[in-house]
Amino acid sequence: MNRFRCRPRTRTPLLLLVPLLLLAACTAAPGPQEDGESPPPDQVPGERWQPRPGTGWQWQLTGKLDTSVDVPVYDIDGFTTTEEQVAGLKKDGRRTICYLSTGAWEDFRPDAQAFPPSMLGRGNGWEGERWLDIRRLAELEPLIAKRFDMCRDKGFDAVEPDNMDAYRNSSGFPLTAQHQLEYNRLIARLAHDRGLAVGLKNDLDQIPELVGAFDFAVNEQCAEYEECDSLTPFIEAGKAVFHAEYELDTDRFCARSRALKLSSLQKKYELGPWRRAC
């Protein structure tokens, strides 16, 4: 069953959500500047992929997967995307990023029962989701490792771990910035141990401490909140920043995005096929 996978910043009011437009969305034709790099060659064995600044991308978490978008990177749901779909994208020269929630529990995932109830905190604003107690590293590590094994076995190149800033939210646990740093570094290690690249999702305040541990960044709404300069450490390190806006039209953020070398899209909250690229 298709499901909302809207991912605006946690502080974005829920009343801004728009209805899911089931398969009614269209895909905008790619512009001449959006690709950023040519389709990559086959990865050298043992070499981890690291996308460069300006790399074009598509981000789709709901609806029938549209593989017609002419960009080198697809960020897609790790559970609902099949091994055959990943192989098809790879055959077409695409890199693939495996979307997973690593900081919040989701009651609709097939492994939901593996997370003990005592590990589940307050709701994070999305139906069926609750923050995880990220202090419990020893218990969380095998659960997340199994998910990353799934991404690797399906043929993904990278993972996008979501809900990586629980310490800044009302999680139900007394989380600190240090707890978040320790957990996020664990996430990076688990990905790297499997040959997967890994992106830092939002968590802007901890970029200076974490840029060295992550291979790229994924950000929502930094233009709307006037925070995009915070992502410069990734660009300076030669690492892509995959960025999406929901409330702003492209004419309000693309000029600045190009100046900062961000890989920017306008998306709708349901994160279906529709996109407009800078």
C-alpha cells in the first residue's frame, strides 16, 4: 500500500501537509544544468562512492517508481524498492541511495516488532512513528545493521538515514548533543563497514563534527529557513549536498543554490515522482 513519506523539517507545521496525489504527479523534464556529472563508471571493488557537489538527483519515496528522470542519482525507499529495480537503475548508469529511518520507529515496516517497546519514545509528528532511544547503542546496532545489510544486498550504493536529530526534538528521552554524535557516528560506521556511502540528514548544528564521517548530505528546506550556508563544509570537502524545498518555488532559491553548488530540487511533500530542478 502506498504511504505518505513526507519529510519536512520537524518544526514545519503539520497543517502545511498536502494530500497524496496518487500517481497523478508528473516529472519535469531535466534541465541542462541539473545533471552535475556524467553517469558514473562501474565502481572499483572496495572503493566507496562519494558524489561530487552539483550532482543531479531524483528523490522519490511514494508512488510507482519513475525511472525516466535523466539524472545520475536516485534516492528511493529501501524497503519498498526491489532488487530488480535497483539493478535496472544500475544498468542505466544510475547510483542509488537507500532511504531508511534510523532515528524513529515506524509501525508499518516489516521489522517493527524487533524494536522493544521500551525503546520507543514520543511520536515525531507522523502517523505510526515514534522517536527511538538512541542512547541504547548496543541494542540498536544489530537492528540497524540488518537494515543496512538489506540495502547492500539489494545493490544500493548508499544510504540516507532519516531522523538524525532527535536530540533537538521532544523525543521523550533526555537526549544530548553528545548522544546524537555517538549515534550518528555509529550509523556512518555501519554503512561504511558494508561498503555503502552514507549521507547526513539535516542535523545542521553538528555538521562541523560530522562532515568527516559522512560522504554527502541530504537537507530539507535550508533555503526557507536561511540555513544553506551551514552546509558549506560538505561542499568544501568535495561532497554533494542533495537539497529539497517544498514551500518555495525554484525562482526563490535556485540562484543561491547554484552559487553554493547545492544539488537542489523543488518537491511536493509526498515525495512522489514530481520534481523541478535548479
